[in-house]
Amino acid sequence: MHRPEVHWTSETHEDGELRFRLGRQGDRLIAEWPGICTLWADRDGTSSELVPAPDADPELVAKLHRGLARALLRHVSGELTLHASAASVGGIAIACVGESHAGKSTAAAELVANHGAELVSDDTLAIVLRDGYAGVVPTESVSWLLPESRRALGFDAHDAATKVPVEPARAAQGEVPLGALVMLAFDDDIDAPELRRLRGHDALGRLVPSVVRFILDEPERHRRELEQLARLVSCVPVYELARPYRIEQLAAASDALRALAESGGKP
């Protein structure tokens, strides 16, 4: 039986190497992470299959399965996912959003290690929206940390120079109300962490780059994302947390995040 040709619609390269590509084969979507796994799914995400590549690292396959592969299925079914790390403090989730290397994973892991929090997500944050309410569903059971972060949090930092999975003391088991979204940023012109509230279009605009999206050629999906972001911002406060790029400031930054959770998202 003849199979339709795969039409690749987008690709992501890093250092000249293909890291990810998305395409269509007839009515099916195909997402490929070369050397790791391939995800096949129907157009609405209700049926899917993830196939590991030969000799792929099982930990990387599991990470993609829980994270980006699941985010893709949520995306095609019309659900909202953010690039974010989160921890639940006293039953309230605080999500850390920001650019790559902004310290999202480290911030969530520190809350778990030193403040009795439960890990909710490490890379992708699954948002649940209902009338006037936003919650998050756990997507990860480990934190992926660089050596400096592992060392600061008391984990073994000698087994790899890259990010490796670290098992947290506690992980959330079910949906948690989202108390605040915090944009992390480094600023070496300040001496201590500074927290400020973002509102309206400023908050919305800062969150747009953090949306996990795959299908870029369907404008209706983009409109839906913006509507969902607007609903999210209307019921969850958004903050910016700036802090110096020094690992010794980690505890002070974590104190600010914990205080937000304990206050229900109020500074």
C-alpha cells in the first residue's frame, strides 16, 4: 500500500545539526527528534504512537515523552502548554518562566530541596483553564540540572558536565492550582533579588514567547493561544523576578518564590 510522502513543515537546528522537525503524512502529524524518538499522531491528538530511535538514551526518550511530545499532543488538541518549571508549595503552584538558561529548573528544584515543595514540571507546564481558574498538571518527576545547580543543592555534580536528571524528594501527583507565573531574569546591576508585578499587555506580551507551539501554518490556533493566555493572565498574577547571576543568591530568590506561594500569589 502506497504511503503519502512526508511533507516537513518546520525544522529546528542547533550548531548546524537538525534537532527537531515537524511534518505531515496525509492526515497524520509526524514529529521527529533525530536520534531520540519519533511521534506519530492524528490531527486532533487523540491517537498517537512514540517510537524510540535505535540505541536512543532511555532517559532522553522518557523526558521527551513526558515533556515536548505530550505538549505537542496538547497543542493539536487545543490545550495550552508553557515552557516553564514549577513547584507546589503548600498546595499552590509557582511557575518559573523565562528564556533558556534563565534558571527555571534550578529555581523549582531549590523550592523542592529546601522548602518542602513538590515538583510539578521541569520544562513544560500543562495549563488547565476553567471559569476564573487556572491549574497545572504534573509533567515531570525529575529535575534536569547543570553541575553548578546540582552542587548548590547538595547533589552529585561530578558525573556529567551537562544537564542530568535528579530525583526530587517530593513530586506532585495531581492537578494543583496555579498561584503565580514568575518571569525569571538575571541582572548583575542589582545586589539582591527584586520582584515586580507585570500587568495587562505587558504581562501578556512577556508570556507569548513561552507558549509551546508546533503548528505554525494555522492562524486559528494562534488566535486560540492568545485567548487562552488572556484568560490565564486574568486569573493568575504575573511577576518578574530579577536577580544577580550568582549562585549564592539562589536562596534569596527562592524565598521570594516561596512567599508568593504562601500568600496565594500576592507579593
